[in-house]
Amino acid sequence: MNQQLTKKLSEILAYSLPKKYTAVSYAMMKDGEIFAADTLGVRNAKGDPATNDCTFNVCSVSKIYCTVAVMQLVEQGKVTLDTPICEYLPRFKMPDERYKQITLRHCLNHSSGLPGTQGRGFSVSQVSQGGYYDDVYDYMSKHYLKADPGAFSVYCNDGFTMAEMVVAEVSGETYADFCQNHITDPIEAYSSRLSSNINPDNPLVVEGESIPELFFFQGGGGYTTTMMDLCKFGQQFLLDDSKMLTPDSKAQMAVKQNLTFLTHDDSGSCYGLGWDYVNFKRTGYDLGDNTLLKGGNSMQFGTQFFVIPKYNAVICMSATYDTKLDVQENLLRLFATAMNDMGINIYSGLAPVPQDIAEKLEGTWLNPGALLNFHVYGAHCSITQDDTHGNHKLFLPTFAYNGEEFVNETGRKLFYQEHNGEAYVSQFFAGRWMAMAQKAHSYPALSDAWKARLGKNYVMCDATLYDMFISDGDCGFTVSELEGYEGVILMSFPSNTLDGTPYYYEAKLKALSDDVATGYLYNSGHASRDMKTAIFEVVDGVEYCETSSFRYVDADSIPLYEGKGFEEHKVYRFGYALSKLPEVPEGRRMMILDDKMVVKYDTLIKTEYKPVEKGYILFV
């Protein structure tokens, strides 16, 4: 495996990830060798790191395994695709007599006409109890078909449950044992198991605070697997001497079923046997002909699985939903970047970004309140917003380079220009161009006086009775220096957000003297509005700062609160759970800040008070 390439691809993937998520895993194979694979995040609520040995529920990707199991029985002469399944399952009855026409082919190409998805057994907490097939027979005995078998394809989980039951009935093995004995173990994909046979050496990822997700529903969606073992499975479709199936069986699976009555239908017409698409196309990427795709979505995971004959490649990715990823787009973007590094251009309508343009865009860009980082790779540019407190998010949907300009899925465009030695980027949005940001660069090194302030907190000490906006921000700030850019001073003001994670307004300044710094962005429109000037002074051994008409005090010099009553124009700090608050006189105001200087309670706003463990109390 190419460790350097894997590191690069994982960094690209991380651009699109939120600060808090569970896990995402990917693997890529070419010419039978894994060239990149990684797993990011954690595998459970305890925070145990997720690794490449962890398994993900790939749900409907399981339909390919089910189809392989059926085709193995076809090769053995034990079933045929066009024999009615009721001949293999004599207990199968429905009130709709058309059920007697349903064949395995109908089950595998989604044209059985069966209702769709049986809810019982789809996602369960444990699989120790039996009787699932009894539940299936009962379910079928009470439902009607939606169409004649073979009339048209409409996605149907029930068909694969029936196919699973045929495999178990005809083989004499449990379905899970059959798949393990005849599919996954022979190709040494030992992590790839169904819920009843999970390999204890491969821990299952569990999203957030959820519990492990298991399935009685196996033929249509029960597989858990590592991504590297999923690649091993996919590789069998590219081999002439597959350990699973003959070339004829694989070719039958890849025949486009084209079962639709609509002239414009690119989903119902594109099914193979098990496959969602047997000649997948996606704008922006040249994947060649006969690319096979299967996706899967469970209650916790989304998965994409490709077999790409043109490049003799298999790629896959699975992610918990809290990653908020477009799994297919991110997987293809990583694959295109990797192939570009190998000297193979798979872009269609796009072009790798020229090196001189990449160098101009790469790096940190500044607007009045945010730090934006531009990351250029392959034919794409991702812009992330990263503050000095570790918060991270994708700022805008990723841009693609078409050989002339950068455009993203929302129609936004980017334009780079230089003026008086400074670099600027503008964006086209809603029919007009507007300034976005100015590129960061270094200034003269900070003096010892400024270096002494780095990392310090300053808390507002002259809050007024009626200013409401300070309840959402500006009650304190932290001083830092922009990483990688000498002499750029940042004042980070925390604000409340709905999910409780502080948002930081990052003011940018450069020093004019040991005690004065001012905003320096020089840009049009809103791109340099509300610049701050900070003036520091020491009074009676305590340092203060004035900025934007408010006064702040060095947090280290604030005295401890000892439970006194209301003291007008006083600021205290506390290091214990402040459960009881002093009475506030009429016409006065009290604010409680946590240790990050985020306002948690304000008598002016009359929000509900919940005890704060550590922070500051402001008497106004």
C-alpha cells in the first residue's frame, strides 16, 4: 500500500468532515493490489479509534453477495433463474395468485412485484432469537403484488429475502454459513460476515450513542465488512479465474435488465442482477464502459462499492451518517486524485489544476471574521473554515476546475487577482461577483510584549445594561498568532451556537507598537468590514484592552468569586459549580460566562440558568 498517497487522500477526505463524527473508511485496489486504504474517526461512543480492521454495515451491498450465492447454485445445477421460487419454497403463499410466477431472476433484478421491504428484522439489537423465516412467510401471506412479475423493476428488498431463503433451503446450510463457506472464506475476506456469524476479531463501528446495528434481513442487507475485504470481493468480478463464479455467471449479472416502461428512466432501466448500475456514468469522471455500482444504506451507514473494468480497479467507502458526506462524490474524487498521481487522467469535462494556479490558491485566506484554508488537489479545490480552537468545517461545496475556471455544484465560481502586492479571491454567486477573502502573508515578527499576550484570555469588564448583542458574543477574546504566518495577530471572540459548540469570530490585526494593533485587511464590499483596533494598557499592575468601544481585563488577574451579593461593575471568576446565583437588583444585569467566555446566562435575555462548572460572573 502506498502510505504517502493514502495520507494525502485521507487529508483530502478530512476537508469534508465535520468536527464531530463517528467514522469513515475507504479502500482502493488496482491490478489486484490495495494501493490506498484508511479509516478515520472512532468506532464507538467511548472514543476508541477506528482502524482498517473495523467493520461497517454495508447493507444493500449485501445484494451482490446474495446474487453470487444464487449463481453458485445455478452453476451447480441446483436451481435455475427462471423457475418459480414457490417450487423451492413450498411454504411461500400470497393471496395474490401472481406470486406463483415469481422467479429468482425477478428477485435479483427487482421486478418481482413484491411489496418492497419487510420492517421486522431489518435493523435489530440482537439476533439470538430464531423464527425470522416464519415471520417472512406470515408477512407474505398477507400482502399483494404491486405489478405482474417481470413487468418492470422497482427497488425491492423483499425479492432478495426470498432469494436468501431459496439458498438456505436448497443448500441445506444456513444462509450465513453458506456465504461464509462458499464466498468470503475462500477469497480470504474473513471480516465479511452476516450478523449471526460476525468475526470477533473485527469490531463493528457503532454510530454516536447508538447500539450495534444487526440484521435478520440478510440477503438484501445483512453484511458487515472492512473496506479492504470488500475490495477483495469486488476483485473477483475482474478475474478470469475467480474463486466465486465462472465468467459466464458474472457476465449474466452484468447484463442490463432494462425493465421500465418510462422513456426517461436511468434507474429502473440500469439494474443488473444485484447491481444498481451495470454501466454507471457520472458527470466529471471517465470511468469507461461496464462500470458496476452497488450502494447501501442502513440506519447508521452509507456505502458505495464500484468495480471499474477500464482501470482494473475496485473502490469502496462506507461512512456513518454523522459524517454528512456525499459518499459517492468523495470516493470518486479520491480515486480521480489517486489516478492523477499515477499519471492517469480519469476526469471528463474537468482538468487537473495547473501547478501555478494551485500555488496561488493554496494556503490561508482571510475575511473579517473567519480563517479560510484553500486545498487544491487533482481537479478540485476545497475551502475549509478552521479556527484557532480546533473547529473545522467545509466552507462551501467543493469547486471543480474545468480547464478555465473553478465551479461548484451550486454554480458558484472563483476568480483570483492581485492588486498592489496583495492577492484576492472573489466568488460569483446569485448572478453577481463579490469579494471573498484576501490571502494571508507574514509581517514583522512580534515583539516580546505581544508574545507575552499569546494564549491569554481577556474578559469584558464594562458591559452595559442594554447591549443585547454581547450576549451572543464579544464578552471575551483570546490572543494568538496565525499559525504559519508570522506577525499576524488574532483576537478570537466566542459566540453561542445551537449545538453548544462555540463559534469564533477571528479578528485579524497587525501591531503598530507594543500596545496597539489594528485591523489590516484591505478589501471591497463586506470583505474587510468592521476592522478592530486593540489598545492595551496596564493600570495598577493589571492589563486591560479597549476594542470596539468595550473594555476587557486580563482573565488571570480577575479575583475569585466568594459567594458575595451583587456588586455593581465587578467581574469575578469561579472554579466550582455555580448552582445558586445572587439576587439581581431591579434595573441591573448579571451575566454568567463559561471558561471559554461563552455567555450561558444573561438576566437581560432571561434565559434558563443551568449550573456552570467554571467561568466568569459579570455584575452590570
